[in-house]
Amino acid sequence: MSDTQEHREEPDLPYDVFAKACPSRCTLENVTGRWGALTLGALHEGSLRFNELRRRVDGVSEKMLSQTLHALERDGLVHREAQPTNPPRVDYELTPVGREVAARLLELIHCVEGRMDDVLAARTAYDAHRA
Amino acid sequence: MSDTQEHREEPDLPYDVFAKACPSRCTLENVTGRWGALTLGALHEGSLRFNELRRRVDGVSEKMLSQTLHALERDGLVHREAQPTNPPRVDYELTPVGREVAARLLELIHCVEGRMDDVLAARTAYDAHRA
């Protein structure tokens, strides 16, 4: 439509994480942040309660997990279901959009895990070169 | 081999980002961090010089881009090529492992960009519910 749009690589997508002001950059950061990525990855295995999630995402504090879940819930990636029981029980699960995103994220995670031998060899070589 | 390994979901992978002490967690953070993700994404389009990268990764400071490139180079994902010219010219490009990782990352980025209408609608609903 406009000149600007002709230069875009994917002209049918109005969002671009490379642009500082694009809201997709914030969502990408919620998805790939230190705890966001592990939380989405954990929930891809099925719905979990808060404390189950906290055990699965090794090292996360209660506060950080709570903040992470709020951000993912606000972006519509995680659904929070409070059961009217006593004591109250809260389950977290991925929404359909959250499942799509988490699936891509897990492919990335598995790719990184599968290449760690190369990564660690590169690190050793890099550090030796600079020692 | 061991009891522990029998309980793993992918017994042939010795690395697990969910484990706090696993080195793959650090690499995942280098790959998905605020600037790491955009730097890998930009270099997936081809090799770039420092200032070209800085323009492409809108909003990054010189210091942060430099730190990001060092971490990615140390992990063997980015190759730094200094040309013996005057003034010196430095090109950055993805290694073969970096290309694999960046390809998965771009699939995730495109998935997020493609779902931003849903994400923004979810945010509006979330904020309205809490206002």
C-alpha cells in the first residue's frame, strides 16, 4: 500500500519485532524471557498448579513465577483457572495461541539442547584463545 | 543408563534447560535474550557489519550490541571476521550451528508476530477486567 510497506519482507504482517515501538517486541520478550520460556515449555506438557510449575521451572522464585504468569495471562497465552474449592486450587494451562507459541519455543529449546556439545566446545576454544 | 536418565523425556539428550545448573540454560538465554534474539534474527538475513547490525536491531546501544555479539561468538553461534583493511572492517555472520538456532528462532518470531492481533485483544480484555 505505502512505500514503506513495499520494503517489508513480509508485507502481510503489520507487526515487526525489529521495530522498537512494535508491541510484538514486548510479547516476544514475555515469551523468551528467562522465566517466560521455561514456564511456557513446562505448560506445554499439560496444565499445572502454581507449586507444580515452581518445581518444574527449577530456580524460579515465587514472586518471579507470579509476575511471569501474569504477563503471559495478559498476553492471552496462559489461562488461569481458579477452582472454587477450599483451599482454593488454581490451575494454569496454555491457551490455543499459547500452545502454538510454546510449540515453536520447544523446537528452539530442543535445538539448543541438541547443539550444546558444539556450544561448549566453542566456549572452551574462545576462552583458551583469550586466556 | 542411570535411574535418573530413565525418567527423562528425551533420554538421548544430556542437556536440559529446565535444570538450573545445566549450561544449556545460559545458552538459551543468550539466544532468546532481549538483544540476542534480534541479533541472531538480523544475521539470518546475511552477514552484517557492526553499524549495519546496530541500525537493524532498532534501539540497541553500542555497548549492549557488543556484549551480545561477544556472548554469541563465545557460544559458537556467530563468527566475527576482521578484515585487514584501513580502517579495519569487521563482519559478523552466523556459524552453521547459529543458522540452525536462528532458523528456529525466526519461526518463533514469525509465530508471535502473526498472533499479535489475538495478543492485543487479550491484553485489552485483561486490562478492562482489572480496571
